[in-house]
Amino acid sequence: QVQLVESGGGLVQPGGSLRLSCAASGSISLINTMAWYRQALGKERELVALITRGGSTNYADSSKGRFTISRDNAKTTVFLQMNSLKSEDTAVYYCNALVVGVGNLYPYWGQGTQVTVSS
């Protein structure tokens, strides 16, 4: 089992920055990939960025050049640095971990943190 706790959301003006954090605990050694997703009101949840156990990263087109995913050396906390924020970035941001199980990868989710971009 893995527990994920997000923090760092809030209200920011367009063009501003926020840094989200996701602290993982539990069976951390079984985590394969960690990612950030977001879900805007009335829309489906979408991938924002991911980082693999080996350190490779991937970004949604809407995030490229503005957002950066990273993690600490202990691989227990993942960060999402968000710059040049736009109103369309407003959403609940969720941390996700894919955890190795018996013959499969199992997703775990945090509780979400609200990001609101508004003047």
C-alpha cells in the first residue's frame, strides 16, 4: 500500500507560479511511476506530467515549457513546478503512483489539491 498526500495548491494570478508537492509513504520501493493529473470542473481527468523510477519525464502538450516535474533524492516526494499559469490551468490536481503488484501495476491516488488561476 502507498499513501499520497498533496500540498501547495491555492489561488494565483495569471502568469504566476505555484509548486505542488506529493509526499509518498508506505511501500515506496514498489512505486514504478509517479505522475500529476488534473481535473477541471465538468471535464475528464487528464495527465499533466509523469516521472518514472529511472527519472525519465513526460509532459502533456499543454504543460510543456511551463511545468516541470521533479522528485527528491529519496524518491519519496514529487514536485510539480508550474510557471506562466493560465486560467485554463484551474483544476484539482491529483498525485498518482503506479505500484508494482502481482502481475500488474496498480494506481494509487492522493486526495487532490485545488489550483485556481484568476485575477
